[in-house]
Amino acid sequence: MQPLNLPCSSSSNSKLPVPFFGLVFVLLLSSTSLVSSCTEQERSSLIDFRDGLSLEGNGGLNMSWINSTDCCHWEGIICSTGGVVTDVLLGSKGLKGRIPPSLSNLTGLLRLNLSRNSLGGSLPAELLFSNSIIVLDVSFNYLSGSLQEQRQSSNPGLPLQVLNISSNFFKGQFPSTTLEVMKNLVALNASNNSFTGLMPSSVCNYAPSIAMLDLCLNEFSGTISPEFANCSMLKVLKAGQNNLTGVLPHELFNATSLEQLSFPSNDLRGILDASNLVRLNNLIILDLGSNGLSGNIPDSIGQLSRLEELHLDNNLMSGELPSALDFSMNNFTGTVPESIYACSNLIALRLAFNKFHGQFSPSIANLRTLTSLLIGTNFNGETIPQDEAIDGFGNLQALTIDACPLVGKIPLWLSKLTKLEMLDLSNNQLTGLIPPWINKLQLLFYLDISNNSLAGDIPIALMNMPMIQHQKNAVQLDPKFLELPVYWTPTRQYRMLNAFPISLNIGHNRFTGSIPPEIGQLKMLDVLNFSSNNLSGEIPWQISNLTSLQVLDLSNNQLTGEIPQTLSELHFLSVFNVSNNELEGPVPTGWQFDTFANSSYSGNSKLCGRMLSIQCDSTRTHTTPMKRRNRKKTIFALALGVFFGGLAILLLLARLLISIRTTKSANRNKSSNNRDIGATSFNSVSEHLCDMLKGSILVMVPRGKEESNNLTFSDILKATNNFDQQNIIGCGGNGLVYRAELPCGSKLAIKKLNGEMCLMEREFTAEVEALSMAQHENLVPLWGYCIQGSSRLLIYSFMENGSLDDWLHNKDDANSFLDWPTRLKIAQGAGRGLSYIHNTCKPHIVHRDVKSSNILLDREFNAYIADFGLARLILPYNTHVTTELVGTLGYIPPEYGQAWVATLRGDIYSFGVVLLELLTGKRPVQVLTKSKELVQWVREMRCQGKDIEVLDPGLRGRGHDEQMLNVLEVACKCINHNPGLRPTIQEVVSCLDSVNVDLQVQM
């Protein structure tokens, strides 16, 4: 009976560079010189093999292997330079007969390939346990019987690396003694035989370099052994078409090098555990079809970024398919698979950075729950679909079809996406006009159509986009997390759409005409880019209404006239570029405009001013035509202004006199009762320290008799270099943090909150003044605040050593490694700070965002809790634990998933996660990788009794293991699923303090 010539599974082997075949290919092609002659013993052994073949099945060897000639010249024989036979390569020769043990007399034989013949009998033990052979391939023959067991041998470590005995008639159990001596084995293929008993999992113990193990199409039974976890180098594990039972052991998922895991057509049961599955982040093929698996298909399937084939057919799985699929950054080709459209509950789909082509199927209309579709960098040079009948995206909120580059016009079907918040069509070759229906997308706040070939005037419709016009519209945005984070840079990811900057980018197109003055209606804009078009006319002064603007780029156009002086009122402008236009007149001065580089104005030969070192003509008139037409009206208004202004000055002088007298009286009271200073200083702060500057309110908090509060908004602008990006030292869902260096050399940290999220001015002021009363040695001091339009600034002390997150996760050099005493000191200090706001501070404060990046460190590594009470400044519908911009969600207590109610016990959970970070050195959830969450990993390790392995390897064995295990016990109590069983912060602080004296932790 001819053995079955079948692959081991339905998966295509072409998908995967299987180590066995690659190694065989390399080894079989490595030939040596044919010059020297073989020995008489070698010739005799080969003749013995030839003579044992049948006359009709000798493959012509009786003609080519002549006894009187040098065997190094025989067909299929390769010798070394010394005349030693190293290779016998006789595959697919039609050989019939037996394999004689005499071949083992070829003492220099390295590679023996007798595959795809009709050889019968047994496999001689002398070849299987040869002291020289490194590749033995006898696959696709009629070999039978049991595999020989190893007898006593003087060489317990055989050189064999590749053993292929597949597609024969071997039977019986796979003897462990055979594997015990194969310590150098890299690939073992025993598929398509009749082996019984348990799978030979002991190979992982004996052969640490094993990379390929194919056992499919046999009669193996029993469960899958946990020993496979020892196969740290294993890339291919195939055991389909056997009689395996039980569940997939969680130890199997420790073999994280696996690229192919294939167990189809067995009787496996249980569920596919999501937390285990994501650990196999190198998987290319996963085949578990035709088993008895139950439960849901885990969402984490989408996190397997290298996965090309998934077979889960013919199981007992139920529930819904995953709600988010991420197949980005691969090399997928062809059209988008029809099967994806069957995922009717799909919420997010990312196919970006592949090589897909062709149109989407009409079946895409089935994806009615889809909210995010990210498909850029595909469909190279194709036409963007224009079919007006395209439908089914009614819930879509984010759509990116960038960098394809697609041709055609902006399609009408986009106008149906009434819930769209973010649209990116940049870096294509689109032509035509901006459609007039663009303002019908009521929720759209991020539009990027840059780097196309769009033309025509800028339509007024673009100036009437509701979401960019009014702050009150922000409440309509969906505050939920994105199913798939959107990556802005490799280290920054957005988890909510409303954390994106409000942007209008139409740069690098062919737009003509002037910039509509209605641009001033888009008051919520953060980024405005009209660069590299053919725009003409003057820069409208109405742009100065965009008080939140951070980036303004009008470069490479044909703009004329002067730069409006009112642009200097854009206090948060950090990027300004009007280069390569036809502008003239003086460059604005003051505030940000004192810091912009000359390159911002280059290519405008008629511009002048101090910044350009070009003196302006004093006789020149810089008024606009409109101002000249209204000169008479201006003079009349100026006269009235002088009259009423003088009257106002007299009234202010009178008030100032009264104020001075009041201050003297207060000073007398102060000297008689110093104890009342702390309680009364803030009551008069608005009266004495407000700096009404260009519509801004700056308030500095009195913190002591000797500390100066003489800081102005102008000082802040200069100290942060106009809030330049180079000064950013931190970012979060609530805003950015800037380093501010004052002329005196001292430093501050300025936190710029997202203005649309904050309370109104009066409520904001009251809350900040209440927070300023929270003063503790382990809290970051609040020095003041500023209100400018809709923006809010908080002014803090600057911490020289940054955040704990930086030291644990963002430092690579050995000098930045935190030893255990320093980590314990940080934990104790942070705990005391948290205890103060929980228990001592009035009113008590729930932090709601305890994490390592909110624990700051001074020069001596003293810990300070930052951002305490910040949630009190945020509007109720913007609970700030849902506005995470960078990082992960690993700190959020599990109960917050049922009810977004922050509690003191919730802070305890988050602090427990911070303790685990200090103990393990790991992030709560790895950024840009698919590792298991820290909390779950620690729980599993402790359940296995591996507490010591949880600890940071760099800390173990340095005399502090017992202390660290005590702190681990505290941390695990903090992360208890049941909030009621978590300790109070006082108990945590007490336990941490007791660690210093090596007391046993008791709670």
C-alpha cells in the first residue's frame, strides 16, 4: 500500500518558511570537492547498498556505480577534499529494497537523503544513532515497524539535527530514549505514520534548539503536555489529525516563538483564552479547526499582527465575532476578503499599510455598526469609489483613506456619514472642488485633505463647520474609547477621537482665490494649514479670533498686504509660517511673535521689522484700505475714547488709593496674627495678584512670606518659548505639560488643559483656589493658574527627575536603573501623598488618575503626587479617566467598567498597579506590543507559586527579596477585584513603612 502523500493540514506551507525544509535545502546544497578517492570500506558499504536493491528498482545505480571506479564520482555521492564520503543524495530515484546497516560504515557521512523511493523494512538503528549524520531524510517510503530505542552508547549527545521519517508505516510509541540522545535536534517530522501513545513532548527537554515538530496524521492520544512550554525556540508545532483530547494547556502559550500552531481534527475542548492567545504574537498560522472548542472567538485575535491564516471551523464556538480587527502593517495582497463583511457586529477595522487592491464588495453594507475604518496605504493608484449608492456606514466616526494614492473626486457618498468626526484623505491624487455639502457633516472636527490636486476657491461651506465653530458642540462628540488606538507617532496613541487636535488641513493643493474672512468663525481650531496653494489677497484679520490656534501655516502662496497685528493676540500659537508669499510691511511684535524664527517670514522681500533686522520706513503708512476709508470715523472715535478713558483713569486712581489704605490695614492685622495668613491669603488673591493682560487672567498663589509671585503672562510665554513643542515634557488626556525656564534660572511646569473640557471661569477659579489649600511634602505644589479665553493653565513646581514612568520604562542606560531602596522610598512617599488627599485634605479628594506618570521625582528622588484633584476641574460629562491620550488603560479599576463613579478604593487599585510597576519594571500594558496586562500576569504567576519570578530580574538576589515579596503582598491586596476587600491608604502606608524594619506585612 502506497503511503498517503498528504500535507499535514489544510494550511498552505508556502505561507511559512518551515525551518526543516530550509535547513535541508541549505545542507543538501553544501557540496565539497570531488577530487580525492573514497576508501575501500566506503566503496564496499555503498556496493552492499546497491546490491540489496531489486533489479527493477535500482535507479540505474548498477550502471553508474562501477566497482572499479572512484566512488567519489558516483551518482549521488559527494566527498570531502580528503576523499571521505559526506553525502549520499538518492532522493526520488525509484529505489526498491532495504536500507542496509552497512551504510553506517560511512564514518564521515553527514547527510543521507533516501526520500521518495520505495524502500521497505525497518530503519537501521545504526543510522538513526549515527555518530556522524546530521541530516537523515527517509520520508515517503515503505519503512515500517517500531522506531528503534537507543541502546547503551558512549556518545550520549548525537550530532543529528534534522530527522524526517514522515509518510512511512512506523507504528508504536515514540520512544523517549530515542530523543534523549538527540540533543542537537532542530527539526523532527514524523507525520503521516501510525505512531500511538502520547506525543513526544520530552523532545523539548532534551533538545533545547528544536524549532520544528510535525506529528500530524498519526494516532497519538491523550492530552497536550505542558512540557511544550520548554520549547523556547519552537516555531512550528503541528499535531493535526490525531486523537488528542483535553484543553490547550496555558503553558503551551509560553512558547512565544511559535509561528505555526496547528491541531486540527482532534477532540480538543474548552475555550480559547484571550489572555493566553495574545502572548503568541509571532503566529502566522493558527489552525484549530474540527475540534470541540466552545465559547467566543476572543477579540484579541485582532492583536496578532502577523497572523495570515486562521482556521476555527467545525467547532462549538458561539457568540459574536470580534468587534475589532487590526490587520495593519503587513503585506496582505489581493482584494479585501469577503468573509470580513460577515462580521455584522464589527466596530473597528484597520487594514492600513498593506497591498490590497480592487473595490470593496457591496456586502460592506452589512457593517452597519462600524465606527472606525482605517484603510490607508492600499489600493495604489486606483480610483476612489464614486458610486452614490454606497451605503452602510451610518455609524462611522473615523475614516482614513490616506497615502494610496487614489484618483478621482471627493465622492458624494461621504455626505451620508452624518456621524463622521474625523476624515483623512491626505496624500492622494484627488481632483475637483471641495464639495458644498462638507458642512453637512455636523460632527466633523478633523479634516485632512492635504497633498492632493484639489482646486477652486475655498468654499464658504468650509467656514461653516458646526463642530469647529462653537465650544458647546463638543458635548456631542462620542466620549467612548476607540476599539483600535490611532497612532500619531510610534510612541503616541490616541484612544479617543475627541483627544485629536481640531484641525483643518488643505495644504499642498491647487486652491485659488482669497482666504474667506469667515475663517474667523472657526473659533475652536487648533491647527490651520493652507500652505502650498495659489491663494491670493490679504491675510484676514479675523484669524485672530481663533484664540485656541496652535499652528498657523499660510506659506507658499501669493498672499499680499500686511500681516495683521492682531495675530499677536493668539497666545498659544507655537508654529507660524507665512514664508514665500508677497507680503509687505512690519512683522507683528510682542508675545509669540518675538520668538518665531526668521524662516517663518523668508521669501517676502517687502517685510520689515526688528525680528528681520530690517528697519521699516517711518514715513510709510501701514493702514489697510478699509482703515483709510474710515479715517474720519476713527479720529472721532479716538476723541471720545480719550475723554472717557481719562474719566476711567481718575476712577481707577481713586480705587487704588482706597486699596492701598486697605492693604496697610491688612498688614497691621497680619503682624498681630500670623496664624490667619494661610486662611485669608487666597480670599484676597484675585484683588492683589490678577494680571489683566490681553484678556488673560493670571493668578499666583501666595505660598510664603519670602516667595515671590511676580509672574506675568508674558513671562510664561517667554519661558515656554511660546508653548513650543520642544518644551513639552508630558502629555495626557487633559492636555500638555510644558517646561518653563524663567530669566532667574528657576523652572516651572505649565499644564495647559484642553479648554473645551473645563468648567466656566468662576467655577474653575473656585475649584483651583480650593485645591491650592492642599499642601503636603508629597504633593506637587500648585503655584498659580491662568485663564485665557477658553484655555486654562495650571502652574506647578518643576521636578528635576521627571516622572516615575520615565525612570521605569523610558530609560535605556544602566545608570538610570532604580535600585530597590530608591523604589521603596518612592512608593512610601507617593503613598503618604495619596493618604493626605484621601484623609487629611478638606474636602477629601479622589485622584482618579493614579499612575506612574503622575508620580514626579525631585533631585533626591522624593515622590510627589501630581494632577491630584484635576478631575474637579473637568465638566461632569468629561470624566478624565476616559480621556487617556498616551499610554494604556491598565490602571483603571475593574468596577469602573460597570459604573463610572470614582471612589477612594478605585485610587487604591491604581496605586496597587504602580506598586507592581515598581516591583516588576513592567508597564501595566505594553505599548505597541500584544503582551498580557500586568495585573493578570502577576495573578497567574502567583497562582503557580512563582512569586519570586514576578520581581524585576535586575533587583533579585541583591539582599532585598524578602522586602519586595512583602510589598508584592501589599500590591496584590490593593488590586483585589472586590473594592470592599482592598485596604485603606492608611493601611497601605503603614505596611510600606514597616518594610524598612523588615516587619511582616499584616493587614
